[in-house]
Amino acid sequence: MNVSEKILDFKKNLPEKCTLVAVSKTKPSSLILDAYQSGHRDFGENKAQELTSKFDELPKDIRWHMIGHMQRNKVKYIAPFVHLIHGVDSFKLLKEIQKQAEKVDRVIDCLLQVHIAQEETKFGLDEVEVMEILTGSDLADLKNIRIKGLMGMATNTSDEAKVLREFEGLRNLFDKLRASDLPPNAQMETLSMGMSGDFKIAITAGSNMIRVGSLLFGDRNYN
Ligand SMILES: *Cc1c(COP(=O)(O)O)cnc(C)c1O
């Protein structure tokens, strides 16, 4: 199967309300264009520079997802076109996104990244910090920001029960926030969790957006 067929095949088995973000990091634009032929439009990248050059080269109706750690000094490059920033992990970063979004007269959709894995290395907020951002009086002032939900990455382990517990923890936080009073520019609609190795568990736990790379595009070569 070519990549376009793989994507169609993969989407056939997804729940209707689950959005696939095809993670194309390190892959050439030509391969993304092949994938685009399937009609798929949501693609994810984890580096601002790579994202910007692929945006330049590829059709403009692609919805580009920034899924990696977002450095504040790089926001300006992606602000003009990015569809959704998944990895927001501080209020300081939100303020920078606000500043750059205002400059280009856009409202930028963001997800708060929550730290659910055991590993130290994964970025993200804890539950208290998420609450502080969402209930603080400052968020409503960020008129060019819309918080659309949460994102998380589980521990990279073969212990599926552990992965399920982590995803369910995030789902519980999502549900709790959904039932609470949020500022007008924050809505709990999107729960981004699940990658090639754990998307099935994530869907069981209630994910409605999965980020899948290697399963569709093949293994990545970082040399
Ligand atoms: C690379 C990456 C993915 C996709 O990983 P695969 O295992 O290739 O599916 C998903 N989410 C994030 C944040 C990533 O950096």
C-alpha cells in the first residue's frame, strides 16, 4: 500500500469523532503530498522550522498541527498559519502566542499539554497548573487565544494497564473541566492523546484526536 492508501485504510477503522493527525516530521514534502492525495488534511510536525518550510512548499488547505515542544522565540514563524498548537505548557507561552496572533490578526487554537507520564523528560503541566491557567483572571484577556482542550503523552512502556491508567487520568481531568465554568475563550472539545504504539488504548480512554506517524509513514531516520 502507498501512504495515501494506508491513510484511507487507517481512517476506515477509526471512530467517526476521532480526528487523525498524520505526523509527518522528518518526512519529505513529496511524501506528504502523496498522503494529501487521499483527501487527508491534518498533518503534524514537532519543529517550528520544519513546519514553516513544509507550509511554504505544500498546498495551503493543509491544517498544520504543531505537536512538539513550542519554544517562545519560534511562535512568530508559525503564527500566520498554524491550525492548532498542542504543546502549550505555560502561561508565559500563551502570552507570546497571544502577542504573535494579534500581530497577524488571527485567533490561534491551543491545547494545554498535561504531564501524565512517569518519565521526567516529557513536558507538560500538572493538574494544579492547568487549573491555575484556566481559572486565572488573565486568560480572558488573551483575545487571540482559544483553548480547545488538552493533550498528553503516556509513558513509553509495554505495560498497557499503566498506559490506560494515564490516559484515563487525563480523560477524567478533561471531563471535570468540561463540567466547570471556564472563561469564554476556553472550551473543552479536543482531547489529543494516542500515537502509533498506544492509539487504541487512548481511544478506549476517550481520545478524540490521535497523532500517528510511524505507522503511516514508516520509521523515522534521524541521521
Ligand atoms: C512524533 C510524535 C508523535 C507520533 O509518533 P509515532 O510513534 O510515530 O506515531 C505523536 N505525538 C508527538 C508529540 C510526537 O512528537
